[in-house]
Amino acid sequence: HDLGSSLATSAFKALIHLNSGLLFPPEETMKIVNSVLGAVLGEGIYLTAVYALLNRRKNQLKIVSAGHPPVIYSPIDEKPYPVETTGDVIAMFESIVLEVIEIKVKKGDRLFLYTDGIIEEDEKGNITREAGLQRLLTRIESTKEMPLDDSIESILSGLLPSSKSAADDLLLMGVEV
């Protein structure tokens, strides 16, 4: 991506760091970030983002998405599925509407967060998001028995061979409860 994207991403990270924690619900954090970035970023520069807050003491996961691809939730004893949420992208509108999803989790459950490059291309080129999401779900399901680090490596190697250079950013992060 270009320099404008790098600036927006750096500013986003700093704002999240300053406006997250126990005092701020995830949706409030995202609204604060939107307010600041909307005022300082240029026209046409916006971000998609997802905020997942895991409370291990309460076994609760809260997810807020601002136009980002869905978080994949993989319960230990069920098939993985996308957690569909609605939300406006960051810095496009003066105020944004965000949906908060709450999920009861248990030890061993996993969630996967990723960039859109993971689901928008394969070894042959561009694919639909739906097809890419299905490929990702299939790979996650096939690695459920692996330790999380091995699972991430296997998922990525199965989605995009290392010999192919990606046209978009590729990031996959897994979290285990």
C-alpha cells in the first residue's frame, strides 16, 4: 500500500493504544478512533478494522467490526464459522454505527483474525470473498488438532504457496482461549 495507508495504519494503532482498556467498551474505542481519524485523514482515505476483546475470567468475547472481513470463531467441539457483524468503515463518516457481538467462549476455543488479502486471492489470482472465506474455513477445520502456531503455518501454506508473491497484504492471527 502507499504512504497514506501507512500513515493511517500508524495513527490507528496509536489511537487504539491510547483509547482501549477496561474503561472503554470496544465500540466506544472504535468511535473515538473514527472521530479523530475522520478529522485528520484526507478525503478518500479510510480503514477497515476489527476489535476483539477476550475476557478469560468471564469466558466472554466481544467483537466489533468496522467494515472488516468477519472473525472466524472455532469452538473446540464444533465447526468454525464466521462471526458476521455490521459496521461502518473508519474515517469515511463523521459518526459510525457499529454492531457488538458477544459470544460465550470456553478453554480451547480459537478465533482467527485476518486481512482481506487472505480471502481474495489464491494461487491462480483473484477469487470471490465467499470462495476465499470457504477455503479459509476448510483450512481452519483441517488444523483443529494442531497446536495453534502449527495451525497458523499450515493454514497459510495451504492457502498461498510460498512461491507466489501476493498482490495484497496477508496477515493471519490466531488466539486460543
